[in-house]
Amino acid sequence: MQIRDAVPADLPAITAIYAHHVLHGAGTFEEVPPEAAEMQARIAKVQEHGWPWLVAEEAGGDVVGFAYVAQFRDRSAYRFAGEDSVYVRDDQRGQGVGKALVAALLERAEACGFRQVFAVIGDSENVGSIGLHVSLGFRQVGVLKSAGVKFGRWVDVVFMQRAVGAGDRDVPAA
């Protein structure tokens, strides 16, 4: 498996992977899968800022997952805080794809100047994503109980956090 930057040819696989999670999982609160053009715009927005949008590619060339980091919120005070997102093709879950993606993403997030990375995980029952993040040094910092309704049930949101680089040991000059 190779972790690399996403390129335009990856768009169909990224769109399909995300659509599956929208339709079958509570990890995202979207309920209608975005079209390819919308996904293309999302990728471009991340990459235009110089932030990473990565894919995991099998030896045969199939994209089996993707992950990206973007500024946690738009306001300028958040400029050193990123939020990660990771999605793995359903038949590859539990095989280390997500962990490899997030590990690479953390290195790239630090290189982009982020000092804190947050994971905002849909569904407190999402033990795969929570466990993946714990295994990479994230800690749970909060839960929004019953934050949304999906599939006819209330769904929590779990907040996790990990420092990268110098973290909060000092305040960056910029």
C-alpha cells in the first residue's frame, strides 16, 4: 500500500468511498452523497490552502481510502488547529489503511504549521475510528450527546485531540 497525495484520477474512488459512508455510516452527518463535482471542489479547497488530501493506494492501483486535514474552523485564531477526516473503503476496514493514512496525515499537518489536530467523530459507537485515533496518541476531550439524528436514532459526536510538533509549548509568531 502506498500513501500519496490525491490526484484528479482518484475522484471516482474518493466519491464512491465517501458515498458508502454517507449512506451506511454515522461517521459523517451528511445524508445525501455529494456528486463528483462537489467532492472535486472539496479536494481543491483543501489542496489550494496547501493542506494534505491523501489517498491509500493498493499495489494494483485501487484507491482504498482517503484522509485530509483542514483548518478546524475558518476564524483566524484557529490557524494552528486542524481537523482530520478519514474514510476507508468498506472491504478494507480494520486492515490498517485508516491508521496508515492518519499517521501520514499527522506528519503533513505538522509540516503545514498545525499545532493541534482534532478528530470530530460521528457516533460514539464508532469504535473503529475512536480506536484508530487513540492508537495514534489522540485523547478524547469531549462528547456532544445526541448532536444529530441519522438512521432514525440520535447520534453523538466524539471530540478527540492530539498535539503535533511543539503543540502548545509556545505560541507561534505568525
